[in-house]
Amino acid sequence: MLKHRGFPGRLPGTDFQFTIRRPNPKGVTPIATRERFRDRKPADRRADAGFVTALVQHFWDQPFERGNLDAGRLSWLFGREVKPYDDPFDPEDYEALLILDLNLIKANFPDAFEPE
């Protein structure tokens, strides 16, 4: 499992996890598309925005391995802002390649492109 060096482990000041420390011994947690409803808690929205910002700053327009990125956090963005790069895509593979849809990120998370 590739560890993305320099990628934040969590949203600062919270327990919202962005990465995992080690592979799951019971098997890889699959990435699945989760519906984001309008009534989500503000803290969950901040976690999504923080994760997207970290993805944009770290990977920009380049394909990247899933590696140690948290499957739960990826699932909130998967199929929209984060898309599979490989065909066929294996949602249970730590080496699966993903890519960002920068146009959709600009529309849904415009603050992700502002420098810190």
C-alpha cells in the first residue's frame, strides 16, 4: 500500500480521517459512491472541502494511486469529483488509479483552488 507522503492525515482540529496507517487485515474496504444530501452536517461539509483541497494540492491533474487514502472519505466524492482512471476499476485495490475532475471540483468546491 502506497503511503502518500505529505498528505494530511486528518482535517486539522477534528477527528475526520483522510488517511489510514496500515492495510486492513480483514480485507480492503471498497470505495463506493455515496449520495451527498443537502442536509449534511456543516462539519461533514468542511471535511469534504478539506479533503478535496488536499487532493487538489497534492495531485492536481495527475492520476494517483488510492494507496493509504481513506475509503470512506473517498466514497463521498467518488463518481463525481474523484473518478476511476483505470478500466476496469477495482474498488478493493490499494493500487487502483484515480483522477480528479477539476472542472467539477471548481463548481462544487471553489475554495479548493485558493492558496492557503
